[in-house]
Amino acid sequence: MATTFQSFSPDWWSQVLKEFEPAQYYSSYAGLDFAGRSPRRRRFFEDAYQDITQDYYQSAGTAMRQGEEPVSFQEFLETNPWTARYGRLPQTARGTTGMMANPRTRFLFNY
């Protein structure tokens, strides 16, 4: 009697990585290296999936219109400039404002 688990091939995870874009995104070496540097970068990495896939589809469509072979999503993730994308965020989105280093003292001595 055959079980349902016998239909899986031994390398099923590599097949999932080829077919399922969220698995490629959340397991990419470049993205995980970027996200491991700080909690704010990890939050950015976790929230940026939709923006990254939109940029990938845009670059793939541009390549197809020009008659070129589009790169795979995994290759796109390895060449994606995570630090530059994070650096373009405003300071408040990155969590780095002058208020953390220079707190307001106007109301400290308000009696």
C-alpha cells in the first residue's frame, strides 16, 4: 500500500525553490546576510517582498520586450542592491532620527 509521502522525490526542496518565489526570497543568501545585520534591517527584509517582486517583474518585462532572456528570480535576488534600497528610505522609516541622540529638553524642567 502506497502512502502519500512516497510520491515526493528526495530533492523536493530544490523543486520548491525553483517554483515558489516566496521560498526563494526568504532563503536567499544575499537577503539573509543583509537582514542579519540589525533588527531594523530584518524588518525591512520581511516587509519588502512585494516591492522586490514588483521590481523583478518590471525588469523581466523590460528584458522580454528587448528580446533578451530574463534572469531568474533567484539570480535577481543575488544581484539586488539591498543596502542601496535600504539607504533610500527616509530616516524615520529606517528608525534613525536625530531625536534618539539629541532628546528634546524643552519640557524636562517644566514645573
